[in-house]
Amino acid sequence: MIWEVKDNFQKQTYRNRCYIYTDKGRHMLNIPIKHVGGDEGRQKYADVEMDNSYPWKKQHWRTLETAYRTSPFFEFYEDDIRPLFEGNDTLLLDFNLKAIEAVGNCLGVTFDDERTETFELEPIDKVDARFLAEAKKEREMALEPYPQVFEDRHGFLPNLSILDLLFNEGTNALDYLKSQSLDL
């Protein structure tokens, strides 16, 4: 696996947002970023800075606690996930890779840290999964339902953050993922 880090940052992607399940239904957590403009124009994903001028990490953690405190595995993974929302990260890419590593550790999966050195519009000899970051063109995936905290109110909600699966399925999360049929 190679992480794309040389492309231009695009708004409205899963690079700075995810969805979780709250008592009101599907809820977006959005990481604010500092936008460059004017003469600078586009910015590379690797250069995108998070806007830490207000405590979004604290707000996101409180929202996660409120949404998942009663889930079966929140307390089991809390100490692994909470540090993501306490650090002083500056770059979105660094935060995302740190989050992927933390979740991977919870799942018992390691990810390569290999990163692209140049942008390739159509990569050769690689599976191009960059489309998965696009939030505007959300792909419906036929995922098997699993128990969710608020499903009695809103039913099963698919396509949420991996944290939803982790907090609800815990040590079964990896087996669940392996059993899904994904059409990439």
C-alpha cells in the first residue's frame, strides 16, 4: 500500500471529515483546515494545515464520548484513540496517518508507511483507490449490518467511520471487515 501525498488537496473529501452515529442519527465530524488562496492557489495535501485556532479536537472527542460511551468496546479502545484528540498536530496528512496507525493497532493490522514521491494521474501497476476519499460521490457499499448503539432509533447506518465499527464490534471488527465483499 502506498499513501498518496503528492496530489492537490480537494475540498469535501474524507481526508478531513468522517461520519459517526449519534442519538440524532448520522453526524459529521469535520477537521477545520487553513485555506490558502489568492496567488497561492491550490495546495498539496501534504502541506494542508489544520486550523487549531479553536479546540476542535476537544469537541470531537466529547462528541465521540457522548455517541459511543455506552457501546460495548468504547472503554476497551478509549486509551488508544483519545491521544489523537490531545496532540498539537499541525499537518492534516500527519494527523491522518497517525489516526490510521492507531486504528490499525486496535485492529491488529499494520500499514506500510510508503508514500508517493510524485503524482501519477493514472498509476501503473497499482490499484488506484484514491476515489475512496471522495465524499461528494459517495459509493454505497453493500455492508452487512452489525449492532450499533442507536439502531433502535434510526436503524442500521452504513458508511460510517471505522470508529463506529471498532467501538461496536471490538475484537470482531477485523473479521467483520474480512467477511465483506467490496467491489473496488
